Amino acid sequence: MAWTWSAPQRGAVAGAAFVSSGQRLIQRTTAGLSRGDATRGLSIGFAAFLTVAGAAAPTLSPDAMTALLFLSGAAIVLFAAVAPSQVNSIQPLLTETENCNLSLNIEASQSTAACLEELLASRNAASACDRAAFARLTAHMSHELRTPLNAILGFSEMMSNEVFGPLGSASYAGYARDIHMSGISLLKSADDALAITSLLTAPDHQHRSSTTAAAQATADAVAFHAQGFAARGITACCTVDETAEVVAAPQAVRQLMINLMADAADRVSHGAALSIASRTTDDTVELLITVAGRTAARAPAGESFSMMLARTLAELSGATLIADRPVATDAGEWHIAVRFLRASQNDFFGASSHH
């Protein structure tokens, strides 16, 4: 025999279900509505209504059941009407949130770019400070080196020329000349270092605005080698155009020509001749050193240190260096040429504005 519940038992179960589950569902519905989520609140409320209706259905009369079904249909219609409007109300919030996130991302990117620009600017500023400090250090070292060198050069020249009387032995005059030539070589090294450092540490605009009289720089280089050339019987003739102006720093051009003449003198024997001339075009000035004489037996096999320095100075000054090499010890001619940009009227104004 099957066991069934009586009507009072079903009523007791329905009451217990209504009390236990209905309270929890009503709390969830209230919580959903309090957060402004109408869709979620109505969904929970409708589920609670159906749960209570299902539990109470066994005890309802036909009229009560009809009313319950009517209320269920009304709840469904209300849910269908409220859900789309809730979605539409949420969509602007989502769009606003996305726009806000996009705005924050853009601001973060701009802030990052600004930080990078600031770091690069600070690095460039630090690099400029480092270059300036290095330039000052080199200039100070050159000055400290020149001070004793001037005394050495002056006294050794007086002694070798026996200005205040004979030295007492011919050997002493030779020693004095050797001291003088060593001092000149050391002075050249200091000037080379200062010229290269000046080019490396100078701002870009200074390279473009510096102009130099080619004839004056060449004459200074010839005067620097005058005593050494005289001791070896080497003659030097300078016919550079007095009006030729080149785009380069005066100190760099002077040291460049000094090193080119030093390389030429190292490769020729006693009695050679050097001639320095210029060839100008609308855009360039070429200084040409022609060497005539026998090649020295102990000439450098490869590129000498003087030529390395000259090539470095030429590259840093934006000039082009072209050097032939003597191939035999027979008498002949060979050439060394350096081509500079010719200074224009705008270069003169630029140079005066930066001095």
C-alpha cells in the first residue's frame, strides 16, 4: 500500500518551506535592489515567488490557483520590461568606464613619455657637463705643461746659440740642441692633445661656425718646424692664397699642417724641399704639400704616428686627407693634400655670433 501525505501534512510542509526559503530569498531580493541591480533583484524575487507558489499549490483552491497564475504572468511581463532598460542603463556606465580607462592609459603613456624625455634631457645635460669638465681639465693640463716647457725651450735655445758666451765644450751645444728638440716634440704632443680634445668636446654649432685663414695656419706650422728643418737642411716654401678661408677651428688646422709636415720630414733625407700651395674652388680649399727629394733610408714602413694624428684631426674637422707614399729611395716628388670646406659669408657671420 502506497504511503501518501494528507492535506494537513502538505500544508505543514508548505508552511515550513515558506518560512525557511522565503526569508532567504526575500533577503537576497532586498540586497539586490539596494545595490541598484534591478534585474538581479527582480530575478531573485520572481524565483522566490515561484518557490513559495509551488510549495503552497497543494493547499490552494481553484480560485486561488487562478490568481497565482495571473500573478506569475504579471511578474514575467514585469521582468521582460525591466531587464532591457537595466541593460541599457548599464551600457553607458560600461562605456564611461572604458573611456575612463582609455583616458587613464593615455595619461599614463604621456607621463611615461615625459619621464623618458626628461631622462634623455638630463643625460644630454650630464654629457655636456662631462665634456665641458674634460675640456677644462685638458686645457689646465696643457697650461701646466707649457709653463716649464717654455723655460726649457728658452734656456736650451740660449745655450745652444751660446748667447752669454761659449759653453766650454762642443758636446754641450749638441746636448742643448737635443734638449730643445725634445721640448718642441713634447710641446707638439700637448698641442695635439688639446686640439683633439677641443674638437671632441665642442658643441656641433661650433664646428660649423669656426673659420680659419689657411695661409696663417700654414705659416704657423712652417715656423714651428723652422729649427728642425734647418738642422736637416730641409727647405719649406709656402704660397698659400692669403684670402683662402676654411671651415675649421684654427688650432685644429695648425696642428693638422704641423703633423703633415712632420710626416713628410720623417720620410725624406737631408736636403729635401717642401712646398705648400693651395687650390680653391667655389666650395672647397685644398692645401697641397709637395715633397721633392730622396726618401730617407729609415722612413716609416706604414702610417706614422704624425699621420695618424693628422688623419684624426682631419676627420674631426670634416676635412678629407689624401696622401701618396714614396715608393723608392730615388729623387722624386710625392704629395699630401687635405681638402676643407671653403668658408662662405654666412660662415663668417656664424663665427662672429658664437665668439
